[in-house]
Amino acid sequence: MNRKARLLLIGASAYRDALASALPNCDVLVAEQPLEGLWQSGQGRFERAFVSLGVGSTALRAVSSLRQVSPSMRIVVGCEPADEPIARRALAEGADEYILEPLRREDVEQAFGVARPGPLPGKEPATGPSLQEIVGLSGVLQNLGDGAPATLDRLTALLQQAFDAQGATIQLDDLTSTAGAVGELVLGEIIERDGKPVGRIALARRKRGTYAASAAVRLSEYARLIEATIVQARDRQRWRELAWSDDLSGLHNRRYFEQTLDELVERATAERLRVTVLLFDIDDFKSYNDRFGHDVGDKLIKEVALLLRRCTRECDIVVRYGGDEFAVVFWDAEKQRVPGSEHPHEPIELATRFCKATAQHDFQCLGSDAPGPVTISGGLACFPWNGTTREQLMAAADEALLTAKRTGKNQIHLAGHPDEESTSPIGKDS
């Protein structure tokens, strides 16, 4: 009759039932203290050993000593999820595998090399990503252009789903994202860049069962994946910003303006928002180039752009439309600009204020040779009264701008309703 294999348990006797149930062909001998376990290992032959990190700081030394006593012994370490980094050190000390507590039968079987054939319900795959993970990651990569924060949110949701976690959190550089119910975090991994820690990912407990030891390896792979993906998202965003930026003024450019206004008009149509477009240029700009040279003309554009930024809100869309022409989009945003404000009265007031501010500004680039105040002329068009598309709004604003030029410059004209014959000048004498 074949002798049963012998397993040495170094840890609390409470583990005996779980080990005996998973390994019915083993006789389990319990040693609750590491020194006792080492003594027992020297008294008889043991093919297997289970060492719980719960026995204290001497657990790693016990693993190392067991390996020296029995080079062929199968040694498995058990630990709480929070102690998983210590369990990894146990592998360097001679352990063959580690599993997370509370012990699951399938984890014990796999760790000791007697795992059942075929996949186990509710268990993470030991090798390779699942089809669900591949599809999820594909969606993340397709939307890198949305920027690093949105990408990190999608990665956090993917992480939670892939590990069947109650919650997940990722902190990377200045970004933090969470998914699900993040209570007690039981499994974590450092995110590194060029060998230096730059963040951390962490998981709450599993929705079903406990994490297998393979979860720690997968989590380290996710740490590398997350860092690389966020780098790509930031690069994509940087290139997009370059494509949408005007080098001279530092504002966004016409390409950005047209795409953003198209999106805003679509949103305004669906949500009944109100939008006003201001189109203006610098009066007699060619004369500045002719008199002072193009370098001074460029500096004048920069100063006008800086002044324009000071007179508008962060939510307003401010662009250099081309040459000496600028455009601003005022919209309802998330709330009224000031209590009791009505659209388009406040955009009119802001446009008028900017018109006056330009005329009163001391432009340093012109110095004492300035022929007089720098003035602007512009046109205002409002959605939906003057148009329901970008093209219609811009045509109305351009027509109002031409009217401002024809009637004396240094003023802003408000485009009339489609059934009105004239526009109303504002800014010059108001």
C-alpha cells in the first residue's frame, strides 16, 4: 500500500482543514511556530510544506531553512492580500509558489501541482488576457485622443472588470481615478517609469472568492500597461494641441474653432443652449505693417490676443481666426455668467468692453510713435436667431463686421434677426 505524502503546515491549525480538503492524499502535520516546524522537518520526510506569513517575521527565514533541509520539497507560502509583497520575497528565499488567504481549494490544488484540468469558475486566467480584456483595451486605445484623465478612467474600469474587483483605484502622476466601491484595498502594485515610482494601482476585495497568487503577476503587467498607455494618451493630446494652436498668438486656431463650434451648435440644438459668435479684426492693420514692419505687426497681434484673453472667461472659445482676425464664442456653459444675466446681453457687454479696452490700451509694441489708439471692428451673431449652423453664424457675423467697417469702424455690430433689414452698432458711443 502506497504511503500518503506528508505535508508540514507551519502556521495556525485553522489552516489544516482547508489543506486536508484540497489535498486528501496528504497527511498534514501542524507546527504553529517556525522553530517547531524546522525541528519536525529534520525528524521526518516531508514532500510538501505550507508556511503562513501569519507566524511573524521569522517566516521568511523558515522558508529558507526548509529549502536547505529539503531541496526537493514543494514549499507554498500563504498570506493576507496586504502582505503579498512579502510573499514575493519568499519566492526569492526558496518558496515555489504563494497563495492568498483565505485559502481556496482550487488555489491550494494549483499551488501544490494537483490542479484540476480545465478552467475553474470565477478564477482569473493564469496566462494571457481574456477576450473581454482585449475588447476593453481596444476601446481604450481607440479613444486616446480624449486625453489622459478620460483614458485613466477607462483603464480603471477595465482593471475592476478584469479582476472581478469590488473597486479599483489608479494614481499616476497628478491623476487619480476610481471605479466601483473602493473600501479596503487588499492588492496593490507600484507603477514605475524609468525605474522610479510614479503611481500605484490597488484593488478592493473580489466580488466572488479571493484573489489567486497569479493575480499579483497580472497586476504588475497592468501597471506597465497603464503607464505606457497614459504616456501615449499624453503624446496624442500634445500633438492635437499643437495641431489646434496658433504659434504667433498662443490662442487656438481656426481648425480648432470650426470643429468646436460645430460640436457646440449640435449640443445647443439638443439642449436648447444659446450661443453667440464674435468675429472682429484690427482696424487698418495693414498700415501698422507698412509703417512699423511685420515684426511690430506680429507683436501687435500678440498684445491683442493677450488683452482678449483677459477680457474673456475660461469657458469662452477664443481663437485667432486668421491674419489679424479673431473669433470668440460665448455660450451658456453650465450656468449663467452672473445671476440674472440674459443671453445675448452679456456677450454684447463683453464685446463692448473689449472694444473700449482695446482703444484705451497702451500697446507697448508701438511705443511713442503710435499714430493713435488701436481699434477693432466686429460683428456678433447669435444662435439660433442668426443661424443654426456654423456656416450660417459665421456668415451673419462676417456681414455684421463689414457693416461695422462701413459705418466708421471702432465698433461692434449685432446682426439682426433674419427678417430685420439692419444691424445695431454698439461700442463706439455706448
